[in-house]
Amino acid sequence: MDTVSYPDAHVSDYIAENFVPARVQLDRREHWPLFREYHVIWTPSFGFLDRNGAMHHVAAGFLPPSEFLSLLRIGKARCLMAWTRSREAAAHLEAAAQAGDTMAAEALWWLGVARFMERRDTPGMWEAWNRLTSKYPDSPWALRVYPME
């Protein structure tokens, strides 16, 4: 991550504008309690905590810059949704979905959730989920869409 994704200008700018980054390292004994507290069992792992320290999203493993930027947007959105800021979350999720990378299907699923959470916008939810199921029908995220009755 240090040599590929973190130095990317888009990634570093997004982190600087949206997060207070903290690096917790497995080789530092004083950090071990945080690994236990947040149930992190692999590195690299990326946890997205709100202002009170509650974890709302976690992902493990290396991602190249484009996908990592989408993950950052999803993580930011998940924290915003927990604080009833679904409209703001939707903007981050739409940007992640528009990237069209391997994270787009997940972004579209959460976009549907964010739209529903914003004043129970069922048509907005279905618009996002229809995009998901038509563009990424074989993704695990498409399987999570409620069947239309």
C-alpha cells in the first residue's frame, strides 16, 4: 500500500479531505489491543470509524489505487449513513459506482440502501439496485438485492 496506493494523488487527497488516518501495526505490541478490539485478523485491513470510534466498515487486503479510492468512498459513506447523513453518503457512493471498477457493485448496493434511508426513497433504491443487477448480475452484491414481487 505504501508504494502503490497511498502515494496516488487521488487517494492521498481523498484521505486528507475526509479522514483522520491512523496506522496500527501488527509488529508493534502496544497496538495489539486495537487489533483485538476491532477484530482485525489480517493486514492490511482498513477500518472506517466514526467520530465516536464505532467501526462501520472494514475491508482486508491490498487494493490498487482506483479500487482503494472506491473503498474509501464506501467507508466514508457507511460512517455518514450511521449518522443519518444518507444524502451525503449517496454522493460518495455514486462516485464509487461511477468509477466502474471492481468495487462498483458494492457501491451500488449501498447506494440503494442510502437512498432508502433518505426519506424512504424506494424508487431511488430500486434505481440503484436495477443498475447493479443489470451491470453486475453475477456479483455477490446483486444476489443481495431483494427479489421484486
